[in-house]
Amino acid sequence: MPLFSFKPSIVPPTAPGNATGAWVNALRRCTDAVLYSSTWLALAALALTWATFLFWRVDIPVRLALMIFAATLFLYNIDSVLPYKHGQPVVLSGRKRWMLEHRRELLALALAALAISGLLFFLDGWQHLTLFLGHLAAISLLYSLPIAKVRGRWRALRDLPLLKVFLIAYVWAAITVWVPALYLAKPLFSSMVLMLFARRFFFILALAFVFDIRDYTKDRLTGTHTFPGVFGVRTTKWIALTSLALASLLFPAGVGHEHLLVLMLPALAAALTIWYAEEARPDYYFALLTDGIMILQFLAVYLVKW
């Protein structure tokens, strides 16, 4: 028997395939962190707000952009760590498992975001809009927070039949259209502002139906009556496409044909995403692709250069 024997490993540590796998795993972990910590969603809120400023040919103020980004980060992360939500009888997806495993980090991120947005709120003199911004914050917080006990079960605003998609569309349209209008001292009920608000409302509403499709089983288990649960998934898709069509028809006067074509690209991407939405789609389909359409909307507006 030789004094020394050597048994090669199945995959050497320095093998190219092993290194590639490590990079893929690292990329997946980073992607999960960006998507499931709502960072990507907060960027989408910032992007849509920026798009509104671009319409009026004004650069978005950096501190306002940071406040909206941080406030969105706070609201969505504080929602994801609510204790009662983790006791619901639902099947855990990869996204939910990631959130459960990182609850402490998400809570810390939410508190840090709250501190930043709160500081900017006071430093930049938004106190005169406390009532207006407060009602949006209240809707966002009470969206998932139990507020009333109905038939022995605590219910939140999202549990009211067919309401949750409209709440989402209203809050997002108000933040991304009305806040820029208020900053620029434009009347909220002027025809132009109302047109932009309606366009944004129907655009977000169409995308919100996609997440109702994603949550079909969970909502049925928790007793939440949504459009897919009441009318079926296929009918919900047609309702979403109708909402998207309404948003696409609301264009300001004087938009050139070449600009119109560019601005229709996000609508086309949204239509395809809606039509092919299924509950069984991977988490990335919803977190990366569907939310990413809002960023695509900003890129289209930026390209047009109002």
C-alpha cells in the first residue's frame, strides 16, 4: 500500500462550474434581498413620482425623492413583519419564507426608513400637509392591520370585499401624482392634475389585479373576497386589461405620434404580464417583472423627455 493516497473531490473548489454556482447563488441572494425587502418597490414609487415631475419638466428634488423612497420602504416592511400575518393559514412561498427568516432585518430597515422619512418631513416643512399625508399613511397602515372583529375574526381594510385593489391604486396615485402637484403648487382638482391622477390610478389598478391573482389561494384561506375569488381569474384579467386601456386613453393633448408609441410600450408590457399571470408563477414574476413595469413607465417618460 502506498504511503500516501489521493482521492480527488467530486467538484474541486476552484473548478469553473463551482465558481459559477457560487456567483449564481450570490446573485440570487442579492436579488431576493432587493425584491423581498421592498427596495425594488420603493424604487418603483420613486420612479413614478419622478415621471410626474418630468411631465411638468421639473427635476425631482433629491430630498423629496428620498422621503418618498424611505416612506414606501417603511410602510411595506412594517406590513411584512406584522405578527398576526405570520399566523395565517397560508402556504408559504419562497418570498414569505425569506421574510420570515429576515424579520429582524426587515424591522430594522423599516425603523431606519421611518426615521429618515420623518426627519425629512419635518426639515422640509411638510407639516401643513399632515392631514393629507396622514390619511394616506393611515390607509396604508390599516390596510393589513386588524381594526375590527367580524364573526370572531379580526379584519383589516384589505379584507373588505373587493376593496383592496382600489385602496392600493388610490394611495399610489395620490403619492406619485398629488404630492408632486402639491410641491409645485398646482391645484389638485385642475383638469390636468385630475387627468394625470386618473391615468396613474387605472394603471396601478390594472397591476394590482395581478397580485390578487397571485394571492388567490391565500385570500380564499383567510376569507378575503377579491376579484379572482368572486369572478374568477379569467374575468379578473379582462377587468385589469380594461383598466389598463382606460389608463392608456388618458393622454395629454399635443402628444406626438412618436412619443405616443414610446409611452405605449409599458402598457403593452403590462398587458402581457396581466394576461399570463397565474398563481403558480415564480415569485420573481410578480416581485421583479410586475413591479418593474412601473420603472419601465418612468423610463418611457424619461425617454420622451417631456
